[in-house]
Amino acid sequence: MSGRETDWVTALSGSGPQQVMALRELHALMVRAAAHQVWRMRAALPDASPGAVDVVVNQAADEALTVLLGKLHTFQGRSRFTTWAFKFAILQAATEVRRLQWQHREVELRDLEARPAPGQESPELCAEGADLAVAAADAMRRVLTPYQRRIAVALLVDGVPIDVLAERLGTTRGALYKTLHDVRVRLRRELASRGYLPVPQDHPPKVAARGSHERPTTPRAGTS
């Protein structure tokens, strides 16, 4: 098969022996990419034996190939076709490993606990980090709904894969990404208004109400 990128798209979009050959070659590429990713993450698998790893690799490659074919029309040639294809395999392999990792683990939608982790930094950095952690926890309680807090804790603190969380909650990845986006926007705006982050150009600082304990809007040193 020619190395030209258009040859891949043409062959995969067609029919007959040319398509069969292209599919066979592309699947082999997917298997290699998926194997690289799964072997890197194999410690997270419940069963990391070579046979079990091979099963995960082939499942990921098959699924990645299906997804790629459904998006073949979106390929714009900005990179090599094989580079574009590898991304599908690597992403699907990582998703499959995380799914298996959490297959028999309970997903607990817990609320926020303000317990800054101890660090090895200097006393000054520890104090500043603890101050920011407390401010972030306070901001989460002030501007997020209980649902938003639990989703943020599950995804950002507990490390639950978004695919697993979507499946357990009966929702979609898109809905969870939307929730995370809203969380980040609200937290950044709140922390900026209290001087912990720079104020975005398109969002003027909030004016604290009389008697409020809001921090001044001047950014803290070292928080750029």
C-alpha cells in the first residue's frame, strides 16, 4: 500500500480486496499501538498475565478500529494517517485498562473533605499551599452544588475514569465533561475574586458585600 495519506482514506472507504488489505494492515497497526499502551499500564490490570494482556490489547484494537472508521471522514491530513490512527488505539487501550481496573471497585460519590496533604516543601510553601487548599475547599462549598462537588471529587481527587463514572451514573461522558467545565469556571471565578488567581480579562472582579469576609482582589504573590 502506498505511503500517501489519501491512499488510506480511499482504500478504507472503498470495497473489495483493496479495502480488505487496508483493514488488515490498519488493524495490525492498532494492535501494536494498543499493546504499547496496555503493557505500560499493565500493573493496573486485575490480571496482568500475558494472555490476559493480549485479550485487552485485541479488544482495544478492535474497538479503536470501529471508532476510527466511523470518523474516517474527519481526517484532514494535518498529520500522517498512521499517527492519527495510533491516537485512537492508545486512547481506547487506556480506557479499557481503566475500565477493568474499576470493574469490581465501588464508586463512592463522596462530598469534599478539607484535608490538605502533607508535603516536603519549606514551611513557607507548606503554609501557602495549605492556605490555597483551604480557600479552594471553601470556594467549592460556596459556589458548587452538592452534585458538582461529588462529581469533581470523584473525577479529580479519587481518579475515577470518566467512562466508568458515566456508566455507573447512567449518564454520558459529554454530560460529565459539561459538569467539570462548569466546576472549573465557577472555581476560577471565585478564587480570582478572592485574590488567589489572576482576574480573567473578560470577567471584572466581584465587589464584596459590606461586612463580607472576601479577600481583596489583588492577586497574591506567586499565584500567577
